[in-house]
Amino acid sequence: MRKVWFITRPERDPKFHVDALRALKIATDDFSIVWYGNRDAHKQYEAVLVSEGLKRDNISNDGSGGRTWGAMLRTFGYVYLNQDGYLVLTKVGQKILNSEKVRENISKQILTLQIPNAYFLDSGFRPKYEDGFQIRPAMFLVRLVNQSLLNYYITKEEITFFALTAKRDNELINVTKKSLILEMLLIMKNMI
């Protein structure tokens, strides 16, 4: 069971989302090719990602790179997998492909990302999250760092050890306390 949350790889930089979505449209012939279990489609997506300069020139034998990029797009709700195994554009995915308020739509998808969501609850997603996860990770981090108590700053270690282990949005106070305790311990250590 998964005990910490994460943002789906391969690219965590949202500037790649629109290009990855366009590449998926090309690779699936406008979403008309079955995605689920279709390793050829997954490898074709990798090939398009390479040709578009989004991925280094290496196509996996089993299409795992294409599935990973597809998982990123599913995680943020640009596409979903229907009961017939096809990827289907969501309304926001369509708007992004139509170049409608791209930055605003991508920002909204990131800020409203929830764990769990439909992708994380899918039978193919493994390992599953432990029971009790109900968090909006990006909003949690924004709220955490936006506190004068923490001088509007948190370290990579505080994110790793405290924030990523939070299961719910209402754990902000506990994570803040842990960060403050760590800061106090480091100050005390430097005084010795």
C-alpha cells in the first residue's frame, strides 16, 4: 500500500502537458485506437513523444514509457479510459487541445488534483493508496508554504518527510508543527 502521495512522472513540469496531449492525439489517431492493453499503441505514443522532442530517443519493448505519459494525462484529468478501453478527452482536455485558456486550464487541473481520483481508483493503478487518503496535494503545498509562521518557506526534507505523508487536507496544522519542531532542533544543534 502507498503511504505517501506523489505527482505522476515522467515530467512534473506542466509546460509539457499540452504537448503530451497533442502527441497522444497523434499517436492514437485522434483517440480512435484502443489504449487499454494495446502495447503497440503505447509504443506508438512513445515514438511520437520522441519525434516531438518530449522524450529521449528510447522506445521501451513493452510500451511502458507511453503508458507512463498516458498515466500523467489521466492523473490530471485531461483524458479518461472508457469501458471499451479507449482514451477519451475530458472537457478540459479538449479546451487545451483547442488552445483555449491553456495556462488557466492546466493550473486548475493541477490545483484541483485529488488523491484519490478516478485514475488512482482504477483497477490497473498499483500499488493502491492506504485507506484514508483524501487530499489535494498541490493546494496542500500552497497552503503549507503560504504561512508566515514558516517564513513562507519549506525545505525539500520537510516536504519529503512531513507533507507527502499527510493523508488529508486538514493535516496542515500537524505538518506545520513538525516543520517548526525540525527548525527548532536545527537551531539548537547549531548552538551547541
